[in-house]
Amino acid sequence: MAIDSPEPKTNGHSETQYGKNVVNGLKKEEEIENSSVHKLSFEQDHVLKTFRLLIADLCGQFNGGHPGGAIGMAAIGVALWKYVMRYAPHTPDYFNRDRFVLSNGYKDMTLDQLRSYHSDRVDALCPGHPEIEHEGIEVTTGPLGQGIANAVGLAMATKNLQATYNKPGFDVVSNHTWCMVGDACLQEGVGLEAISFAGHLKLNNLTVIYDNNQITCDGSVDLTNTEDINAKMRASGWDVIDIEDGCFDIEGIVQALEKGRASTDKPTFINVRTIIGLGSAVAGNAVAHGAAFAKDDVKNMKKLYSFKEDEHFVISDTAREFFSDIPSRGQDLVQGWQKQVQEYEAKYPELGAEFRRRVEGRLPGNWKDMIPSTFPDKPTATRAASGLVFNPIAQVANNFMVGTADLSPSVNMIWKGKVDFQNPDLKTTCGIVGNYSGRYIHYGVREHAMAAISNGLAAYAPGTFVPTTSSFFMFYLYAAPAVRMGALQQLQVIHAATHDSIGLGEDGPTHQPIELAALYRAMPNILYIRPGDSEETAGAWIAAIEAKKTPSIISTSRHTLPQQANTRREGVAKGAYVLQEVEDADVTLIGVGAELCFAVDVATELTAMGVKARIVSFPCQRLFEAQSLEYKRDTLRRHRGIPAVVIEPYAPNGWERYANAAICLTRFGHSLPGKAAYKYFGFEVGSMTAKVAEYLERLKGDSILQHEFIEL
Amino acid sequence: MAIDSPEPKTNGHSETQYGKNVVNGLKKEEEIENSSVHKLSFEQDHVLKTFRLLIADLCGQFNGGHPGGAIGMAAIGVALWKYVMRYAPHTPDYFNRDRFVLSNGYKDMTLDQLRSYHSDRVDALCPGHPEIEHEGIEVTTGPLGQGIANAVGLAMATKNLQATYNKPGFDVVSNHTWCMVGDACLQEGVGLEAISFAGHLKLNNLTVIYDNNQITCDGSVDLTNTEDINAKMRASGWDVIDIEDGCFDIEGIVQALEKGRASTDKPTFINVRTIIGLGSAVAGNAVAHGAAFAKDDVKNMKKLYSFKEDEHFVISDTAREFFSDIPSRGQDLVQGWQKQVQEYEAKYPELGAEFRRRVEGRLPGNWKDMIPSTFPDKPTATRAASGLVFNPIAQVANNFMVGTADLSPSVNMIWKGKVDFQNPDLKTTCGIVGNYSGRYIHYGVREHAMAAISNGLAAYAPGTFVPTTSSFFMFYLYAAPAVRMGALQQLQVIHAATHDSIGLGEDGPTHQPIELAALYRAMPNILYIRPGDSEETAGAWIAAIEAKKTPSIISTSRHTLPQQANTRREGVAKGAYVLQEVEDADVTLIGVGAELCFAVDVATELTAMGVKARIVSFPCQRLFEAQSLEYKRDTLRRHRGIPAVVIEPYAPNGWERYANAAICLTRFGHSLPGKAAYKYFGFEVGSMTAKVAEYLERLKGDSILQHEFIEL
């Protein structure tokens, strides 16, 4: 939409003189005076002003938003989108585009779309925080620290594709990843984990731009952080570049960015001093962060900038013209890349076909054939079964990048011939250990970053990577904020979570999950699957791999479990299914995951006592909820008046929907060997059988109890 | 118990020559040869050997455990417990004792207790990971990175007490905090957040000892971490001391530790090179970490050490004698302190009485009087009400240390005259901003460390501090692992969580909690309380403050809520209560927190339609569960055949126990202003009323539906 725009009166170079109000102890006066040293072209200066006023107007229209940071970062934005970034606004999903990650940024929108910021339009393209479903947004950020970890994942994706597919003369993948961070991202643990890991990996294709305005919600950053950030980044293996005047020095920023792109051996950290809310009355002040400026303040800004005080959302022809070369530049990039890929496919037909498969986000057609059709009839831990099922798939399907947070010996995710993803020049005490074409990632003890980086890998392009993480289930509480962001963004990441029961034993209550399943069963758009034996583990992996827009947690046991006669991988796909049917049953026993075997054993004992027990295996509530009402009722048969008892040593929250009673655990676990832990909490077949029998007796005479859920 | 112990044959100084097997590329040979340079006394050498064999035997008896790290750290242990630490083994809760935090350490146990390690004895005093309920264990660790953050909290506790109570000649609080960390604690985000914050605060009373064995589960640390840790710690504001031979150089370690204690302006980081599993066949190898050594290996170790190969758990008289001075030294410390406190109380009667109150862990008797008995009848956000209730309490009860993760303007936790907890020499851009006697903590954007540090504050001594944290509710997913550890350790920490509903609005789905309440309602030993108006907010704080062994989350709204006529603070104490009774009701509406007002409005509309609706306010499931069956039934009246519908824009998991149907949310939220977000998801009074009425109609003809839980 067109808005009449005044042409600015000044011409040639303009000197910037505003921002004097910043000096109230918060910003050094010299910093502001620096701003006038840099000679901006008339157009550059005008575009900066246009952006800053546009932001002020956007926040003003609904009296909310985060104007300060965006205004401070305007020059960085111009440097990136006008001069440095390789992208194609009309082909936002151009495969080889540079990736940009920002906690609170927008791009590539029409003015009309922009104006939906903070509006009550449910189709707003410009919500309060960036969200991935909108074109041109690489990842959803908002919760702090996630973005920088996502960026590390994006840069790793590039590295892996380059090492796998690029050939001399054919850089079919060559994009750079840019990430803008604020003070907060450098305080959050997940950001710090990712920074350390990126330095270790020597991701020279990653540039982090620090919007160093020294302001957070509580006030000046030195209230809470007085470390030497540049020294810390260097110690973490990063190159560091300083920009003193980030509000105006477009040329300096461009040079620094290009240096970041050209880095040969390290990721680059550009420390850019900016002023939050520059030009406004609250410049340099915490209140500039999260609230619209006062109306008069915006008017004064416009006056200062020689714009008309009462006009809003003004974009002059000069400003439009400034960016007019970008679409065609972008289309040149796209066409050049397409041509190169065609030549590549001609010269390397096999590799070319594989590259195309990856670009199109497909797995090899035969992935499912890799799964054993049967398993040896011997007790097997589902964590071991998980390896039997998945590792052959990972071997043939190079979409999978598989990581672990320092639990390789426990999680069984190593396939035959796996190569580690490592900087090829890394010389460890064990020698050279991998290269960038490797797909097994030692994340270190960094669960949260592992999950957030995996989101970045998945966000590189749909299906090109299917990142897989692994750790003990309990540590997915550390990773939870990133797992959530994956679910929210509909990113397919598969989390292989082992040691998922008090049956893990000696590690004790700190490692025994009690309440964590309740979180993941309640979290939208994620599959939490607890398979009960090897066959169900096959079903769990199939369900997870087929869920293209949903992350999954495959939750397995440390300890061995017997193979059940009637388990079916197809049953897992339905979330729950009848393992053993009995007509005119007295009770349905619901068995879950590592404790499915208990349900089977209790049913046997009940039968011997003359109590007819049917058995339902229930690996995944979310998948079950997606079934028809008819299927659900027929599986549970509660509508026929058959009470159901679920057996799971977790907090029962949520099982009340499917069961009348639970043999469960509502306190923290205990440090005992697995079998002893089960015994200590009453998960012995004899005592469970007695509890169920007694419950059924009580039910007969108690009409109230029939309508209540109880813990046995 | 006494075990026959052979007297070692060697005497005088002994040279150490074992560990040659470490050199398989994993450790520099020089490092091992260093070990022979340090001349240990005969007794020191013998004690080190005794410890190392004891650890090998402990893991051997049940064939499990973590022998390698403990064996590597033996010399550090001797340095601390024999020479440096100020503690009293027979008075383990001596108030002014030095605090020691270790991820996998034990102390002050009889041999019989030690031998319970990894056993199936449910009363084991030596579980797989240290647990707080056992005497002499300061905090439960296990999940990595928590311990160092706890230690920061313990050191802050000391600082605050010193600044508040010490007088010239009366250092009634003078203890130091020691923390042993491994490679993993320096990778975990929560540890990194805590390190940065401790450097900022200049906690010179904190010494972190880095057991630098360069081994984690996956192998050598340089697989995942190649940063310059010393430079990183210096950049973070720490002093750094290197110890090259941490396996044997007891004297060097003692000197470093004493230097740490004497530091005047910074926390100290002692980087101690050790060898995991020293002396065993797997020395320097990852497999030494989490599995018992082979039997023959232990035999060889004993041979090498001149111990008898077939004897186990050998503690000679020499070894016992070595530590024999410690109990009396400890009792001297205790008596000296008690005497000093008596003199202090005589000289400063008022302050002395207050100090005694704090030592005994009591709040001022009048804390409850500070709470307004009534509130103005105007719409008030419960986050604002929270401030009205709590801030006057925090003002009079200096047990409260109140922190926020950079959300001071949003969480309303600032009381009149509050002083910031800061290093008094810190000169920020705003000047001097606080001192160590301050009780308001700007944690920065470090939610996880905030909660873990608060656990440390609470663990200093029972009730001496009641730490309080604050942030948006959604960010308690970042903090969740530490909140869990608080619940597990029965530490009273109160978390003030605001913005707890989709009603928060524009911040969008990343900030709108949907599934998080399900986690905290399932987590053992924590109160998750959602008050519905100001009166209930008073009830929530009272319940939280009175729960001495249970952390709480007080979950409040960003937006204003009407005051309800019949809410009662005493009702909150019962978890749920009848807000509006109706005889022969057709339905019970359950209202929760920010949406209690919806239940009230829907009831009004239903009444107008001729449908009799009673209302239950249900702020806390856990408190309700603790009530009698009679109270529970009478509150819900489901046993009278009255269906219940709960209204809450969260995942309904767990409500199935109390309700037949839910107006709830099972997908992620949306970026819209609060009112629009409610509307978008159907939380409008008109449409909710229609849903309930329609549901009641359907119920009449559907006998199956009566037994099922559905989402409306």
C-alpha cells in the first residue's frame, strides 16, 4: 500500500546530532559524538531515519511492542539486508540463502503486514515475537538464548552439506549464518552452551552480531553482568571484532560482517555498541525496551529527523529506491544456483540425485526396510532395541544427524561405520576423530543446547535433516524449553530418551522421572512414546519418523524387558491397542512401556484367581487421541462398564481420562537397584495383583467409587 | 565396625610409580611422572592408598558405581578434610561450618554406612548420588551443573549474613564455601550462568575446585570442549590457580585452597589436573567413570599399593589416626562460635536476638499481620495483588531474599526501602547500587541459575533464608530442573510466576503457558497455586510461607481480574472450595486462577437460562488432595451425580480426576492481545455458556458420555 511520503529536505551528507538525552549517566557522551564522525550518504541517513520512525509508529499504533532494540539495530539491519546478506525476497525458501536468526526481528514484509504488529488480527504476519510459519522467518525465537543455539544448528547444517556434496567448482551449498543477539542471549545458559560448542567446532560460517546496548528490562546490564565478554568469547574459540558506533557506522559494520563471512577457522563475534531507543526521549534507558514511546516523543523524533510530525508509516520513494536492487540481485542468486545444481547433477549423477533428495527433504525410499521384521525372543532393554531399530536406518538415511549429550555408552545410537561430526583439523588426545561430513555429534554435557541446535538443523530446510538427540529421559527436563520450541515450530526432531523409569535404579531420585511424562503428554504437537518391548520400539520409531511436522520422544528402559507375544508395531501407531482380549472381562489392565510386562503378569495372576483381565498396551496418549471415538471406546471398553487400571510408576496425571485407578507413584523415587526400587514402591506382581483384586471387590459395593479415580 | 587392617610395610616417604597404563595417548607421561616429585609423608601416602582401594572395593561389592572420579580426587579430599575445611563431624549442622558441595561425594560416614553404596538397602546412607537428607550432605546433586549454582547460593547466604550481623570483633558468620566440579559442570548452562553471576558479585568466599581429569562418559573432553577454561574464568571475574599434579600434591592443593579462602575480591577457581581411576588398568579412560573395576584390576591395585590382595574395606589404625584430631578440632570450633555468639548477644541484644531467630530459622512473629485484611474492590492483576500481599512481609521478614530474572518492572516484587544485594564496590553506570546486606537480587536473564542459587540459599540452614524468585511463568520451564531439585530436597523456595495465562497476550505462543501447569501439578512436593483474585493471592502466599518443607509456585496474571465476592484466603489453604453453593445443582463450574471470573460469569448466564450452576474455586490441586475424602466429595459433589466442568486455557491433563469436561486448550497459543487471544480460543462468556449448556443436554441422553471426560 502506498502512503504519501515527503521527500526529505536535506541533501548530501547529513550529520546526526540527536541522542543528547542519552547522557544521563547511562551512555558515554563520546559514543554519541562518534555518530557524527561517520559520513552517511544522504540515502543511508534517510533510510535509517525512515526505519526508526517506522518502528516508533508501529509500536505507537497499538501502544505496545519493543521499539528500543529495533531502533538501535537499524544500521546493522541496513548493513545486512542492503549490503551483505545473500537472499532472494521473492524466493524466500531459496535453498542456499544466508540464514538470519534474530530474537525480535522481522523482514520481507509489506507495510500492511508490518502494521499488523501487536494487532488483534488473528492472521497477523507480524506477531509480538517472530514465528517460523511466516515466510522469511527462519526460526521462532522469543524465549532468550534459543536463537543463538538455533543459529549454531543452521551453521552445522551448512557444514555437513558442504562436506558431503560440494565438489571442486561446485559449491552447491555456500550459505552463511548470521545471528543477532542481545545482552540476554549472552547470559542464558543455553546460549552459553551453544557458544562454547560452536567455538569447539570452529564454525567459521557463523557470525554472531551482539547488539550491545547494555540495557535489559531491569536497567543497565552492569547491574547483573560485568564480565569481559570479548575475552570470554576469545577463550571460547571465537574471533572478536569491535564496532564502536553501531548506530551509524554502516560501512564499519559491513566490513566486519564481510570479515565474518571470510573467516577461515573460527566463528566470529561482532561486538556492536548501539543505543536502545536512539533519538527518543528514553534513549539508553530500560523503558525503551518493552513499551511504545510517548506520542509527543515520537513527534519530536520526527521533527528532529525533518519528517512531518503528524504523518505515520512514511516510506519515501528514496527509501524504496534504496532497496530496489535487492529483488533482482536475489533472483540472480537463485538462478545461478539452479544452473550450478543442474551442471552438478550432470557431472555427478548419483551424488546429484542424492543432493536433490536432500533438498526436497525426502528420506531414501527403503528406510523402513532396514527395520528388523522380528526380534530374538530374549529379554532386551528397549534402549538396546532402539539401537537395533534405528541404527540401520541412520546408516542408510543421511538425513539423520544423531547426537548425544555425553551418553554414547548408554543410549546405543552408534551405527556401523558412523563418523563423528567434527572439525577435521581437531587434534584430540585420541588423534583426529571426525570431519564435517560426519553425522554423529558429541554434544558434551549440554542437553539444552543439543535440543536447541537440533531445532536449527531441522529448520535449515524441511526434511533435509532429521536431527536426533539422545540422553537419559530425566535430562529432557534440562532440554525442555528447546523441545517445546521444536513442537511449537513443527520441527521434526526425534529425541531418544533412555532410563525412563524408576527401574533405572541406583542413580536415584535425581535421575528417576516421576512427573516428566506429564509435561510431554500435555505439551502440544509432540509424541511421547513409551514402547513396551522390541516390537513396540520398532513401532515407536516408525511413528516418529513418519511424523514430519511433529517432534517425538522415544522413551526407553535401561533394564531388560521380556518380549511380549502379541505386541504389534502397527498398534503403536494407534497409540493404544488391545494386547489380550477377554470377553466379559472384569477389568482392563493398561500397561505402559517398561511396565507393560507387569500388566501382563498381573493379568495372568488375576486369571488364575478367576478374575478376567484384558490387557491394553498404551504407548502413546497423543496418538490414541487421534483415533476415532469408536476405536477408543472399543479399545478401553469402559462404556461396557469394565473398570480400567493403569500400571506406571509415574505421577498419574492425565491417565484419569483412560483409567479408573492407577498403580502409580506420586512421590520422588529412591536410590536402589532397579528391582529393589520397583519392590520398594509396590511394583511387585503379587502386591499389584492383590491391589487390583481388592479394588474390584471394593467397587462392587461402592457406587461412588465407580465415578472416582483412585491411586491404589 | 572394625576390620583387621594390615600395617603397611613401607615407612617414611613413599614414591608413587603407578599409573603407567594411563599413557595410551590420553595423558601426558610427564603428568604422571610429576606425581613422584611430591614427597608425601608416609601417612599421607597410606591414606591416599586406603581411600583409593576403599573406593574400588565399594564399587566392586555390588559391581557398580562411579569409582574413577572419586579415586582421582582423593588427594583433594585429604587436603580439604584434613587440612583446610572448618567443620565439626559430631555437630554436622554447626551453623558457621564451611559448606562443601560435590556432585558425587560423601563424607562423615561410618564404614558400615559407606558400604550401603549401591546396595538394595532402602535405608542406605550412601545412595548412588548424594542426597540432602543424610547428615553432612549440604545439597543433593546428581543432575550436573546444579551443584555449582547451589554453592553460589551458599556463598551469597554467608555474604548476606555477614553484612547484616557481623560487628567489629564479632565475625559470627565467617564460613567459606567449597565446591568441587567436573568437566560437565563447566559445560552445563546452569553452571555457566552461575559462574558469570558469582564473578559479577565478587564472591570471594567461594572456591571452586575443578577436578580436571579431561574425561567424560563419551571419552576425552576435547571431543566436545576445547576452550581455554582458565581464560574464560578470568574473563568472568574469577581468580585462577593451577595445580599440575592433583593426584599427589596435597601440599600444593592446601596452599591453593588457603589462597582461595584468603581472596579479598574475587571467587577462586582452582584448576586441578587429576587422573580418573588412577592406578587401575582403566586409568585416564572414560570407562573408569561409571562402572566398577574388574576384580583382577582391583587385586593388582592392592598389590601395587602393598595391600593384601584378598582383603576388602581395609582401614588401618594409621589411617584412622591420621584423621583423629578432627573431631576435637571441630568441637573447639563449635564451642568457640557458641561463646562468641553469647558475647555478641550480650553486647548487641536486639541484633543478637534477631540473629538467633535467623539461626533458628524463624520468621518474625508478625509476618502474617502485614497482609492486608481486605483489598480495594477494583479490578487488579494478581501479579499486582501479589506485590500488595508479599512486599510488606518481605519488608519486615529479612529471611526473604527476593530475586528476579530481569523482570523487575513486570513482577512487582519491590518492597518499600528495598536494597539490592550487590558487591558494595560495584560501580555501575548508575553509580553504587547496593551492598551485601541487600535482599533484592537482580539475577540477570538467568532463570535456571536463579532457581538453583535459591536452593543454595535455602540449604544454608533450615529457614534462615526463604528465597523467592520471580519471572514469567513460562520461563519456569527454563528453571524447572532446579525447581525440581528444590522439591526433592524439601527446600522452601517460593517462585512468584506472573503472566500465567494466554491472557498475557501479545508476547504470543512462546510465552503463553499451555502445558507447564501439568508438569508442576504432577511434580512431587511442590505447590502450584493459581489465585483468582487479590483475596486468593493472600491465601496463596500464606500457604506458600507456611509450607516449610515444600517449594511453591504462585502463578499470577498479567491482566486485571475482578474481585470476587466470596473468595476466601482460608479456602486457598484447602486447595479448592465452594465459591457459590446451589442446592440441586445441574452442574459444578470449576474456576481456576485468572479464569475464575469466567466460571462466575458463565454461572450467572446459566442461571439466567434456568440452569443451576454451583461454582468451585480450585487454586491448587496438591492442597486439595491433602483434604479428607469427605471434604473432597462435598466440595465437588460428583457423588451426587452433578457433572463438573473446569475452565482453564491449559492442557487439561490431570483435571479429569475432578471434572467431567473441560473448556481448555490443547494447542499452542497465539500472538494476540489478551482479550483477543481469549476470544480466539473460545474463552468468551457467551460461547462458554453455550458449550456448557449443550454439554448438559447431551449428557441427558448419553449414558456413555457420563463416564467419559471430554474437551468442550
